Amino acid sequence: MKNFRNTSLRTWKRLAIILLACCLTDIFAVFVYYYKVQAFISSQAFNSTVDAGVVFFGPYNRLTNEFGNDTKRRLEHTVYLYESEKINHIICVGGARVDKKFSGSKKMQNYLMKNGIDAEKILYDSLSYDTKTNWHEALKIIDRNHFNSIVIISSPLHVYRIAKIADRDNTFYSPYTYDNRTIYDHFSIYKTIHHEWTAFLLLTTFPERIYLKILHWYRN
């Protein structure tokens, strides 16, 4: 019995060491990824006015009919760029739930209009529902309106993933600035990085048919 207990204790110690090593590796990877994103963002400054800013739909609370903090900050940043005369037009993309008669991009247009932006300056799609289709539909609007230069507007980590999907000249990236004041803020970034990793892995690993099924299950 004593030998069994000693063996069991040694096994638990080994498992604890392995678990600790995995946790430390994960934290280190998050740290490296986060600063890689920051380095990318710092290289994206644009001085001249661009034709359009493409703002991506994010979290939305359907129960309270309110934007999540992330989406609201994307929109606030969009308003700031427009009022600063850094963008001439705005393209809203994402959040289409055709079966539920919901359009996130239309909700964003309404928000921007309430903040004093002329409706004629705001374009939006009604079909896209994830980052890949967001960009696909945005390109249609960009080409249709003969926009040359654009800036992509989203959260910092999402902007970095979009940059891996978008392949277009005269394209800049302008996220809002993180405000990390509490442990919760840092933990939120930690979780978001894992979400970004998962989303990118699913998109690049699985066939589109399976990816869409997983996305539909997750969103509903």
C-alpha cells in the first residue's frame, strides 16, 4: 500500500510539472504574440486621407439590443477618424443573421448616423457573418465604388488576423487603443488571443463546409 501511495504521489507530481510547463509555455506564447501584434500596429500609421474606412461588426447583446464594448469602441474610433477627416467614407460589414432578420452592419450604420455622420457617406453589406466573408463583401463595395485607399478598423487583435486574410495594396489598419488598467483587462486580452488563435486555426485547417458548420453551431 505504501509503495502504491508513493507511486501515485510521484505520478501526480509529474502531471503537475507537465501542467505547469504547459501553462508557462502558453503564457509566454501569448506574451510574444501580443507584442508582435503591437509591433505590427505601430507600423500602420497613415498621414493622408483615405477613401474609406471598413469597420467590422463585433460583439452584440441581442437581449438588451446593445453593442458590446468591443464593437462600440470600434465605432467610436470610426467616428473619430471621420471627424478628423482621415476617412471620406465608411463601410460597415458583418453581423448578418438572415434567418433571424438581423443585420449588424445596418445597426452600425444607424449608430454612426446618430453620431452626426451623413447616411450618404456610410455603405454597408447585408450578407457577411464572419471575418472571411466580412472582407469578401467589403471588397465588393470597395471595387463597386472605385475606392483606392482604405483603412481597416477593428480591435487590435482582430486587425492583426484580418491582415493575414486581406491581400490588397493601399490598405492600412487602424485599431482603437487598449486601455489595460486592471487584471480583468489583461485577462480579457489573454482570452481574446486564444479566440483569435482558434478562429485562425479553424479557418486554415478545415474545409469551408465544415468550418461553416462549426461557426453556425458556435454562433447559435
